[in-house]
Amino acid sequence: MFNKLVAIEPVSLIPSAEKKLQDFAKEVVMYDDIPAGDEEVAARIGDADAVLLSYTSRIERAALEKCPNVRYIGMCCSLYSPESANVDIRYANERGIVVTGIRDYGDEGVVEYVISELVRCLHGFGQEAWDEMPREITGLKVGIVGLGKSGGMIADALKFFGADVAYFARSEKEEACRKGYRFLPLGELLAQSEVVCCCLNKNTVLLHEAEFKQLGNKKILFNTGLSPAWDETPFVKWLEGDNLCFCDTAGALGGAQLLSHPHVRCMQVSTGRTRQAFDRLSEKVLANLSEYDG
């Protein structure tokens, strides 16, 4: 059991899970707003030995150096790599601080978002049909960039509707091959696909000027990651063509300055944040606390 557990910002746990936190610490402190920076983060942590945070704040070395008691940090959000994390994991490791995160809790909502927006675009529901005449997903050439859990689920959903699915990933995947998904080099995938879905980890950028030239015109681009999968300058130039980009949040798009672009469709809401996602998130956060052996 910890002496003091502090959630430095809202962490989206369901009420029963918040109550369950009392089982893990003698004192639990929950903040309901986002800290302004390192100084406030350090002040909120104080003498706590356990910390929780979501994806909207960062715990940097500068804050941790002022909090010598910390021995556990629970990220109530995705953790894929030290580079993409909003915690300085390398410094935490130097200090012997255990950092845990969760995965695969909001993917279902993201899949539904992609299918919903694509169907509306192709059929012309509430807008002009993409190809003038309404069309189905059947036979649509779709390229998935990043075939992790989320990308794989999007690929499966699109295949169910009859799409011709290809993918690019760090390596070819046997399971994807068995499903009939074609592994292609990135440039070839971009050139051949009518629709491209980028499903990459945060801060992973694969689309540069050369890639947008390969992607070409009359294309639909989805980004389901938490940050842009592209360099902004060639992306904006590509948008000037007969193209469309779909993102659920301004963060995924690259900033509010692009929201008003006529070829951008941004919901400005995280499509993975559903009732069921909060249930899954809560279960996994509590499981990580239960498994910690400090």
C-alpha cells in the first residue's frame, strides 16, 4: 500500500474505480483540473509516493527531481514507447520509479468513427458524394499505415465491408497475410490507395514532402493518432488539391489553425472516449496498481 496517491489531473476513471483507489493508499488526492507546468506538477505531487495522470499533462524530469518520494507513476492513457510517453520514463528508470500505462481501451470507438465518416463521405450523406455518384466501400483500395491493434481493427472492419486492404508496418505480419492484406512499401501503398489511414504512435511522423507527392491527388487521408503523422508544410500543400483529411481532434490535425480549411473534416472530439472505453481504462489502471510490487 502507498502512503499517498495523487492524481495530478482528471484521469477519467469511473466512480467505482475512483473509490477503489482507497484500497491502494492511506491517502488519495484527486485534482479536477490540469496543472499549468512543471512547478505546479511538482507541487501537486509533493510528498506522494504514487502518481496518476492522463494524456493531457506531462511529468518531466524537472518536476520529478523535486519529488523524491515517488516510486510509482500510473499513466491512465496509452504507453507505447519512452519517446511517445508524456512521462520522462528514462529518468524515472534511473530513479527506480515504476511507470505503467495502458493500451487498447478506446480502439472500438475509433474504428466506428472511421467507418462512419467514410460511409458518409462516399455516399454523400450530408455532403456531396466523393465520386459524384454514391459508392460503397466494396472494392475501395485502402492503405493502413501502422498495423498495430487500432490499425488492425480498422483493417478488419474495412475488409468486412469489402475493401481491398494493403498495409505498411515495420515488418510484414503473418496474421495480416492470412487475412489477405497486402504488405507494401510506404511509397507504393500511398500511390495505390484511394484512402489512407494513419494509425501511428504519438509523435511518429512518416509523411514528408516525398510521401505526399507519392500520395498524389483525389485521395482521402485519415489520421487516428494523437498527433499528426505528417510534416505540416507538405500536408497543407497537399490539402490544396482535390483531397480530404479526416481527424477527430485538433491535436491529431496539427493545430486549430487548420480547422477552418475547406478540405479538413475534424470532429474536435476524441472518438475513443466512450462509456465502454472508460470502463476498460478503469479496469486496466486498477490492474496495474494491483500488479505493482514495490
